[in-house]
Amino acid sequence: MYRRCRVCEGELREFVDLGRQPTANGFLRPEETDGEYFFRLAAGICTDCAMAQLLDEVPQERRYHGGYRYHASGSAGHRKHFEENALRLLETELTGPDPFIVEIGCNDGVMLSTIARAGVRHLGVEPSTNVAELARARGVDVLTEFFDERTAAGIRSRHGAADVVFGANTICHIAHAASLLRGVDALLAPGGVFVFEEPYLGTITERTAFDQIYDEHVFYFSVTSVRAMAERHGFELVDAERIPLHGGEIRYTLARPGARVPSHAVQELLAEERERGLSDPATLGRFRDRVERVRKDLVTLLRDLRAQGKRVVGYGAPGKSTTVTNYCGIGPDLVPFVCDSTPSKQGHLVPGSHLPVLPPEAFSDPYPDYALLFAWNHADEIMAKERAFRQGGGRWILYVPEVRIV
Ligand code: SAH
Ligand code: TYD
Ligand code: ZN
């Protein structure tokens, strides 16, 4: 267990304990449940630099491998977001004579495929070989390694300096923060930028989105903690922008000190975090109380519906569904199955809680009375697609920011 901050060695104060949990993407076959891996899912905050982080850690090789289940291109919303991201980088940063971009955690190429089509030099660094293959099939160049100092030095000597180092929903997964930032430092051109967009501690606490907490998310960034981390490694935080992905994230831009004029947004968000007391024990204590309340309300509702003879099924099997089902003790007795569009999750069980994952067609065969929306961050897309369910009298159950039926 970590007692010291991974960034600054400061003391960690625990603020939430979600109990014994498996790895969020460790979907398994019904015959594979013996000896399933569990760890204690608890997060703490550094009393020095305010970086929120997991206390116990799952080794990275157990999280990312040739059977990694998350496919970034799985939703139309994410495809559009990352295409726009790529186009923006092409217009604003990749404008020199022979620009070069490195993406840490390119997954199935959701972002870099647009860069590749534009004929711009790029390299994805992606240790999960199955999703890396999907990226290659889309014309993306991929190095199947974990990004760290050593990998970065190798890229620099083979390809030269990068104008942009990019990461999305990946930088918070990397426990070796110091090695990562030394690697970015070695790789980045003098005027280059390190851009990354990641789940926001402010959203998690404000919306009680505790299901964002799982083994892969080692860090829960805030503007305050990212700025401290950047400065410790010789970078300046020059921009911070709120974006809607995964319920509300922040896109951070780091540059070398003095290379860019910092935007007002950085100071504004820092002030907002101070005013809200984002890193204060009292704020985090209230978050923990609300998390317990959601558990109580959700379990009560599901038991009541079962007692009334209503059928409830789950919609979406994101990593988040592992946290919420294991924390609340929701098993197949309360939710007989979940449906999910990811082929590699179908025919498997949600880790720990063992809800069977079926293809989306199972949802309407016949429609249940209620659908528990685990993929709540895709609510608009899913509710539009499944309009007929509600028109036929079906109702959605949401649990973020609180338990309610819509
Ligand atoms: N960027 C995509 C995928 C995020 S999933 C998106 O935003 O949707 C996180 C990805 O990071 C996984 O594909 C995982 O294999 C990869 N990853 C984890 N640790 C890494 C590391 N040290 N270096 C590079 N990639 C890593
Ligand atoms: P997501 O919330 O993106 O990820 P995480 O694992 O980081 O929590 O995952 C959404 C899940 O929902 C993913 O497994 C695909 C699934 N899904 C559907 O089944 N149908 C849909 O229409 C959409 C948009 C997603
Ligand atoms: Zn710290």
C-alpha cells in the first residue's frame, strides 16, 4: 500500500474506500471465476501537493495486455471528439515543415487515424497489443510498449523531437509519473506541447461519480495538482479546459517555462478549486457520505423493484460498472444481465459481480421494465438509440449524481 504520494512523496490521507474490487476491465468467462484477482480500491489525497490517487495498485502488466477490453472507438460521441481533437492539433500545433506527434495510449487509433490520413508523422505508444493491432489496421504507426523514460529516449533517437505529445484517459493510468514526465521532457521539442485530457477530481466529487474510481485510474487530477506536478518536472501549465467527455474532464496543456503565454483559464480554475475547497478533508468527507447514500438508495430501489416482480437489466458494461456493482453488491439476482456493444465483452461476466454481458439485441428481447444505465456518460447517444424502450413504457435508472428514475 502507498503511504507516500507518487509525485512528491508527501503524506497520503485516505478519503474513500470502495472495498474489495477486481480489475475493472478483467471481464472473464463463466468457467474462469476461480482465483479471480481482487485488491482494495481506496483513494487518498496528498497533504502536500493535493494529488488524489489510489492507495493500493494493480501492476500495469495485469491491467494492459493482449486482451485489453476497452475499445476507444466504441461510441460515436468519442469518435467525433477525437477526430475534432486531431483536426485541431493539425491546425494549431502540427503546422511546421515535417511535424511529429506521439500519442501515449493510442488504443485502437481513434485519434491518430485522422492524423495518419492527413499524412503527418506520428507514433502511437500502446502496450495492449490487441487494440494496437486495430490501430495498425487503420494505418496508424504503433510501438507496443509502456511509455516511460526509456521508451521516450528510444523514440527521440529514432524519430527526433515531437511537436506534440498527446494522451487521453491514459496519463492518469500511469503510476510512474516521474519517469513519464522525464520521458516527455526528453521527447518534446523546445516549443512543443504536452496535451492530455483526463477525468477530473472536481467532476467526480461534484457529481458523486465514484464509479470513475477503479484500478486503471491511479491518479484523479485537478488543476491544482497537475500544476504542482508540472512545475516539479520543469514544465509550465499553460492551459486547462473543461471538456464534456466521460461526464466532465479537463484537457491540460504543458509547455516549457516561458514558451507559451498561459491562458486565463488556468488562474480561473485554480481559484474555483480553492473556493470550492476541492482538496479539503471536509469536501472529500461529504463526497464519501454521498457515495454511501447512492449505494443505499440504489440497492433499496433494486430490491423494491425485484419484490414488485419488475425486470431490471443493465445497459453498458463500462469499467465503471465493475466499481458500482462490486461496491453495492449488485449481482445477477438483482440485475440478471447487462448488454454492451463491445464484442470482446459479450459472453463474459462483469468482473467480481459476475453479471453476464450480452449483445445489445438482448435488450429488446423482450424489453425489461427498467434499465440501469451504467454507461451514463453516453446517456444521450444511448437513449436516442433506444427511444422505443421508453416509448413502450420502459424507464431508465440513473445513479449519478443521485439515484433517480427517468
Ligand atoms: N486514448 C483512448 C484510450 C484510453 S484507454 C481514449 O481516450 O479513449 C487507456 C489506454 O492506455 C489503454 O489502451 C492502455 O493500454 C494504454 N496504456 C496504459 N499504460 C500505458 C503506458 N504506460 N504507456 C502507453 N499506453 C498505456
Ligand atoms: P465508457 O464509458 O466509454 O468507458 P469506461 O470503461 O472508461 O468506463 O464505456 C462505455 C461502454 O458502453 C462500452 O463498453 C461500450 C458501451 N456502449 C454500448 O453498449 N452502447 C452504446 O450505444 C454506447 C455508446 C456504449
Ligand atoms: Zn504529493
